[in-house]
Amino acid sequence: MFCFEDMKENLGDVVDAVSAFMGIELDADARALVLERSGFEYMRNNTKFDDHFVREKVAKQMGMEGTTFTVGKVRDGGGAVGDGSRELPPSVRDAISEKWRAEVAPNGFATYGDFRRELRSRWRTKWLKRPDDA
């Protein structure tokens, strides 16, 4: 499991960990291709990474036939760490926090940061064979 922040900070490490997990050795050319195709510019210009198929399926049900707009996970600017939480209404942030306290905190992760640090440490140690340096 990887966190968005880790992919934004060092996509190369995440690619290396995933390839190790899958038992695939990437030569320099293959790694460069994976990095390119995992990047914002490639995804922004490829309909495989938007949700047009979902929108097309429900447009009629929503009374929105004939309208066009892009629906997707690839955002202008490439997405910034923290954007999602800043856009959520306080009531939603509070509900997420309450759910976190009830479900995740009892497992030893008081915050998302704690959870992320543990995940990162585990995949770096297991798949990259080096301790977490952050």
C-alpha cells in the first residue's frame, strides 16, 4: 500500500518497490517508460485515466445528456498534497476524523501521518531493502 504523498515525493522509489513486489526487474528503459506513464502529463492527456465511461453511463439517468465535461482523477496542476482535505466541508472532515478515531487509532495510528510513516517504513525496508530515511 502506498500513499499519494509518497508517490508525489519520490515516484521512482514507489515504482522500484512495486516492481520488486511483482518480481519484475526493470532495466533503465522500462523504468523510464513506467515513470513517464505514471506521470501527470501522460495521464492528463489519456482518457484511460478519466472517468468518462462512468459519466457516459449515468448521464441519461442524471438528466445531463448532451453536456460535456471531463470527470477524472487527474487534476490541473498535477494534484497537490492536501488539496482534497482543504476542499472538504468541515462536517465531512469531522466525520472522517471521528471514523479514524473509532476504527484506525485503536490499531496504533493516532493520525494519518503515523499510519503513512509506518506504511512507508515497511515498503522501503521490505521492497527497497533500505530503511526509511525520512
